[in-house]
Amino acid sequence: MPLVTTKKMFAMAYQNGYAIGAFNVNNMEITQGIAAAAAEEEAPLILQVSRGARKYAGLRFLRAIIDATVAAVPSVPICMHLDHGDTFETCKQYVDEGFTSVMIDGSHYPFEENIALTRQVVEYAHAYGVVVEGELGQLGGIEEDVIGVGAEELSKHLTDPDQAVEFVERTGLDSLAIAIGTSHGAYKFKTAPKLAFDVIEQVARKLPGFPLVMHGSSTVPREYRDLINKYGGQMPDATGVPEEAISTAAKMAVCKVNFDTDLRMAMTAAIRQVFAEKPTEFDPRNYLGPARDTIKTMVKGRLHVLGCAGKAAECSEHPSMVTAHS
Ligand SMILES: [Zn+2]
């Protein structure tokens, strides 16, 4: 199946009460692990690229890896998405590169400026059949160069449902990342967070059928943190977003949930374990291979939490519905 946008995925996810997993890709092994999980679970998939990933691997390599993935798992509808685009020019460039979805994150700007910037990206992207995600309200934590508010500030920066309605209507965007108390990165919370499900509910009531997005929703699995620390790492104790909270949001209007930290932790845990248990090992295939397998196992679990396992077929698009831009 060629690359698809999120249109059909989100329509199905909204209607049938699940969410699509959006996973950050930085290299071949991470992408293969995610794709293998989606293929085995027959789940639709969003592969997303951050500016940090681009700085690390280069857009040409990331594109080639994603193109290869699309060819390798023809049963899985895959959307290629830019995560946290910062300017119109960045978003334009990814649209021109053939990405099927871009995010413009103007959440740090005043409301009117966020609207103007988002609208500009929407007008450009829609002309090429590319969908746009925007953001309103402020998330916590740090993700590469995306810096949010502190944990104690989170509740003051939640998305205002009335503003969300105005934002969606005036920008014409396709999905909206909302702040409901989640936080980027591995060191999210000291105790399990209380997410503002009422914000999701209110937006859903005011904008029925409109897909919402959750960022900063890694679960920060204890299992991987314990392995990392057992094999010489030093990750402080921290709590992520509980799986039940992700499932609850997925059954509501949340149609896309982003995961990055969990991938990093799974990969690091597996590599540390090989290095500790087999100190003579120096063939990268023998530690990147287990890392890829661990990512696959982790992602399979997430796909069940999201409820999108088994939904690849209903999210598949007729070829004529797929964007022709490339
Ligand atoms: Zn994010």
C-alpha cells in the first residue's frame, strides 16, 4: 500500500473508539521493530520524524527507510508525519518531500499568531492533499528542542475547549494536539498523573468527530528502567502516563498517541543487557538485533493498549484516495 494520510485512520479510530500509534523513527532498527509489530498485529501506523531525527540521520535517509518500510509491509497503511514542525518553511519542505502529514507547533505563540501560522501551513499542505496537526495549550517536559512547562505548572496550561473550537474553525486543520496534563520525556511525574479527560470530553461535545492528539504519553516502563539500571545505567525513578489512561483517551476523541521515550528505553535496555552479559561481543548486529526485537515487543503491547491491533484493513484506503504528491 502506498503512503496514506491520517484521514481514513482517524475517521475509523474516532468512530470505533481506538487510537493510532505514532512512533518516532531515527534509524533502520527502530523503524523495522515498529513495522514488524504493526505487521504482526495488523495495525495501521504513523511513522514520525522530528527535527532531531533529521539532524541525526538526514531527511534523505529517513525517507528511504520509511519508503522501504512501506514496501516491506504492504498490509499496513502507513502515514509519514513531521513531528513538531516549528516554522512554515519547515512544514513546506516536508510537504514538498512527500510527507503525507505535518505538524505545525505554534503552541508557544499567542493565540492569534498560532492561528495565523497554522492557517498558512494548512493552506499550503491541503493544496497537496497533505493533512495538518496543530497544537493548542502547553505540554510539560522536554523533547529535544521542544521545551514545555514544569510539572507543577501543567494544570494551568491545559487546552481551553472554547479556544480549541475557535482554533479548529479558523485554521481548518485536520487534528489538534491538546494539553491535558501530559509531559514530554522520560522524567515526567513523581506520581501517576491525573489527566484532564474532561477537556477531551468538552472538545468532543463542541467538535463532534474531530480527532485529537496526545503528546508526551510514553508510559516510561518500569521493566525497561529496571533493566537499564541493572546493567549499569542510571535512570532516576519516574512515572509515565499509565496504560489505562491511554486506553481511556483512545476510546474518546483521541485518535493519535505519540511514543518516543518508550522506544528509546526499550532499545537502551536491550543493548545494555547484551553488553553486560556478553562483554566480548563487538558485532553491532548482535546488539542492534536484540534491540530491534525488544522494540517490536514493546510496540505490540502499545498497539493493544491503543486498541488499533487488527484495524489495518478497515483503515486501508482505496488507491485513488491516497495523496498523489511525491
Ligand atoms: Zn510532542
